[in-house]
Amino acid sequence: MSLPVRTLPIVERWDCHGCGRCCRGTIIELDADDLRRLRAQGWEEHPDYRGQAIVARRGLWRRRDHLAKRPDGSCIFLLPDGRCRIHREFGMEAKPLVCQMFPLQIVPLDQFAYVTLRRFCPSAAADRGRPMDEHRATARDLVERWQKRPRPAAPPPLVRGRRSSWNDVLVVADALGRLVRDATYPLVRRLVHALEFCDLLESCRFDRLEGSRLVELASLLEAAAVRDSGQWFQNRQAPDPRTARLFRQTVFEYLSLHPRHTPDHSWKARWRLLVEATRFHRGSGKASRHGLPFPKATFESLECARGPLAQTVLRPINRWFEAAVASLRFSVLARRSWPVVESFRAMALGFPVAMWTLRLTCADRAPEVDDALEVVAMLDRGETYAPLVGRRHRLRVTAMTRRAGLARLAAWYAR
Ligand code: SF4
């Protein structure tokens, strides 16, 4: 059974503005239909592609086909004017389905699937375009043609060791949504409320908690989370050394997803990466920039207070968190086996990562909206990036949580 498609309870906007970002640094996996269409287009005979592989393979055990890339990471079909060559010569429907879908993203729940936006696309991140309701018919059409039509998903556990029903998951998701969208507080405070809510929920005994009892409990915990979170802001403290090290390791993973990062697989680049990883581990002296064109800085200078960000700069980051929570994609897409509270923490860790990255990006100047849009692109890619949704990262997030590190990190880097 294929699920009906709905838009989010918040308004998202998008239209393609042809910037071509989705054709750089992304891996476009191809299914059997895509391969058939590409073969029928006869690119091997095309003078510009003769002798070049247009499909590449990766994976040792399970081989997967994807569109080949140029050495700079851009798609082999990207034209200098930012347009797609397949689209130009054969039309929209001739492209691989992933390209036709982008930036629409389908999040399957049990009774329906949400259609939301990958905010890796700068137009989606900036809410530029028509409301998503106007794209719903296109999304339905694409989903109908899609080989992997959304099927009802199994509910993720709410907390470790406890199986949950979809009803329970939706009660908790609603509570997290209310906390993250509560416009009476700044974003950092709202995320800390939600983190506190997760901690309180995890400390509850769940034996008889479901249905109306869980609704009641969630509302009590929401109030308690808001009341108890003030401590993190009264006297903001730097994270302890172990949390700080785990945090820098996380930032290091995220920086390779920054849209200005160019993949380089040369031995020289690998050696540089090793040196930079060591510097991130140490966390003192010259700050590594992961090959990114950012001004020079030291790790120490990145710890200084910078003052609050302008609302226009914060807005795309704010919207990214709101959409991620409203769609539940933080939990049901790449971290399906993680409990909801742990997935939420991993996503919320993106906030201090974003603030730290803005400091690195801008050095002494004030961040601008474009800087924030790039950071949003980085966060968005992190939600499906294997090193940030795998076991090792889960252990990192758990270790930081045990040391009460996440709320402290958020409050520290928001100042
Ligand atoms: S990133 Fe977004 S705006 Fe840019 S080409 Fe792709 S879909 Fe269009």
C-alpha cells in the first residue's frame, strides 16, 4: 500500500532558481529505470562524452550505480550555465528520478507520508517560492512513478529499550514541535527546552505510560522543561574538555559537507586531512579549515562571545529546525533504529555546530544570510551522512549527554 502524501503543518516555500548547487558534491543513485533511460539516450555516442563513463559504481559488498562526477565533484551533466544537459536535451522526465524529486523529500509515517524540502537547496532554505501546497500534485505524481513508493514505517522507540506505538511517538513529536516552535523564546532557548524535555522523558518509568497518560505526562514535562532550562543561560559555561573534544570531532565531520568544500582524493589532501583531524582533536592553536576558503583563526578565538545573530541571519537556521521537527525526519529517515530522544539530541547538536561554523566562516565580520544558508545546507546533508547517523556518532552524542554537554554547548556558542 502506498501512503497518501501531505504537506507539513508549517508552511514551506520553494521554487527552483537554477543555481545548480544540487548538481555539485551530491551522489545521485540510479535505479534500473534510470539506467534504462540513460542507456536509451545514447550518451556513449555523444562527442562530448565518448570514452567517458557516465555511470560509476561504489560499495564493496552491495554495488550501487550513481551518476559519474567530474574531478571537482560536479555532475558530469552539469553545464557551465548551471543547467542540466539531460534536461536540456531530453526534458525533465528524462533525468534520474532523484534529480526530478530534489529538493522534495518524502518522510513516511504510518498513515501518510509528509512531503518536505531538503534545505540543502538554497531556495528551499530561504523559503523562496510558492508554498508547498502548490507542489503537492507534482510530489504525488513523482511518488506514483517512484519505484520506492512510501510504505508505512515502523515506529521508532521513544527511549532506549522501550517499544512504542505510532500514537506514542506522535504525542512526543507534538510536544517537541510545540517547544521548538514556541516563538516567545529565541531558538537556542527553545532547543534547550526540547533537550531538557528529552532528558526528563528518558528518566520516567514507562511501564504504564501510553495513550492519555502519556499525553498528560508530556504536557507536565513540557512545563517542567521550560521552567528548569534557565540554569543553562544564567551562567553560561564552556563545555568540559571531553565534551569539547567530542564536539570538535562532530564539527570536523560536518565541515566536509559544507557546500564550499571541494572533495579532493589526492594523497596530499589525505595527509592534510590527517593533520587537520589531529589539530581538531587537540583543539588549540591554529584552527583547521578543512580546505575551506575561510579566514585564518585560532581555536581559542572561536570561543570568544560574538553577541546574538541578526534575526534575518538566524531565520534559515530556525526554519531548518522547525521543518525537521515538524516532519519527524530527524527520527524516521536515517536514524530509524535510534530512540526518538537520541535522534533529537543528534539533530539539536547541529545548533552549536552551526554557530561554531559561522564563527569559523566569518572571523571578525558579522555573519550574513548567505553564510547561514550555507550552514543550513551543511546541517541538511548531515541528516543522511553515514558518519553522522551511525553507531560511532550515537556513542559520541550519548557521551556528551551524560556530561550534560548538549544544552551547555548550545548556550555557550549562542552567546
Ligand atoms: S539547488 Fe535548488 S534552486 Fe538550485 S538548481 Fe537545485 S533545486 Fe534549483
